Amino acid sequence: MAKAAPHGHNVPPKVIVKKIYIEGHGGHHGGAWKVAYADFVTAMMAFFLLLWLLGATTEKQRKGLADYFAPTLMDSKKLGIGGSGPLGGESMMSNNKTGPKAAAAAIASMGIPSASVQAGPEVGMGKKGSLRSTPASRAEDIKTFEQMKRQVMQKMAQSADLAKLASHVKFVRTDEGLRIDLVDDADYSMFAMGTTALDPRAAELIGMISESIRSTANPIMIRGHTDSVPYGDPRAMNNWMLATGRAEATRRRLALGGIPENRFERIEGVADREPMIVKDPSDPRNRRVAITLLYRSGVFGQ
């Protein structure tokens, strides 16, 4: 408002401007109340869900739920942690290490060996529908192996050329059967150096072995071994290829001697990974081919 000037003075009146701020207008547009309301709605939803669960479950189910959220009650396994089903809340592969009746579930206990059963030295099964071997067949195989070994040694002694290879042939009894090792040394190699071509005397020796084992019914496994001497270009040729190729060349020579194709169980090449002379992987005696007569597998019901 304008105030009158004092009498007798030509002074302009003073103008006073008064600003009034009114707070509170638009306060309802704030967000704090929305957070509180959302919390209230969530709590009410959880409350009604709890009421629904209490009305839709049995006493035993509620006990199981209570035990699930209270780990201190795990000892009461009779009704808790999954209820009183056949597995007691555990899977079939579980060891059932909790609760007063650990490892006592009817189905899970099927996979737990009895303490009164003592496992033998050879635990496990062979191919589906077969067993490792029966005691009777194993004893028969051992007699066959010994007879075959005598035949091979006798035939080698009767041949001047093969007699020179006697020190290169070794018979070894293994858990799988009888292994015949054809071993190189510094003076003689069964194969031409770095190739899969059989030496003529080695080919004659393998042919003689095929005649001795032809009448048997045992499966045959052939494994090729090399020393650790590398090739110049391993991309073109390497010891893995050489070991496998020599095993295959031995299989072909046995088949040429009359061994049926279905008797060959496995043909393997292991390069220099299983040396005979462990301290010197480059020793020529590590170059060898192993022909193993495997024990015959038994069949369920025999």
C-alpha cells in the first residue's frame, strides 16, 4: 500500500510489498504414503495366504512346513522335512545322514551294502547281461593259456629263425587274461623303423601264435606301444598313429592266420604312455605289441 508523505515535504510515498506464502497446497502429490500403503497391502496378502495354507493343509503337512523353517527340529525326522513318505524327504541317492533313523528309508537302503557282505578283490560287472567270469570258466581258461604257452615255446624252439626271437616274447598273467608281449630291443625291431611294416620273422612269429590260439574261444585285445622318440612333423605322423597302426597290422596278421573277426575285442594304441622301462621312455624295449587273450565273460543264469 502507499503511505502518505509527511506534510510539507515533496517525497514520494513508500511502497511496501507484502508476499504471503501458503504451504500445504499440493501436499497430496507426495510419495511417502504410497510406500507405506504398499507395505500394508503386502502384509495383508501374506496374512491371507497364511490363513489359506492353514485351512488347506493337514496337521502333518503343517508340521513338515514348520520343521522346514526351523532347522533346530531336524532330529524329529519322523514327520519333518518332507513328511513320513517312503523316502522321508530324501532322494534315492541320499545317504540319509539326518534324523534318528538315518539310512533306514525303505527304498534308499536298497543302495546301501550290508555290513555283513564282504566284497571280493574284483568288484563290479562286465557288459550288460554278462559277468566277469565264472570260477569254472576262469580255471578252464588258465589251463588253456598254459597249454597255448607251451605250444608257442615248442614251435619257436623247433625253428632256427624263431628261436632267435625267444628273448623278445614274454608271457604275462594279468587280471584280464594272458598277455603275450612282442618286445623290441636295440638289436632287433618287430617293425621297420617308424613304420607299420612287419619284419618277416615277426610276421612268421605272429602267424605261429595265431595257429596256437585259433582253437580257443577267448576274446583278443591288441595294444600297440612306442618309445618317446618324436617324429619331425607330428602333424604328418606321430607315436599315437604309429602305435595304433602297429596294433592294427598285428590284428590283420592274426586274422590272416585264421582268427575270426568277432574274437577281436579291442585294438588300442597308447603311444609312449605306458613304458616298460619307466626311467628311460626312449629305451627301444618300450616299443612292443601286446596280444592279450581275455578271460571269457560269464552270462547270468550260468
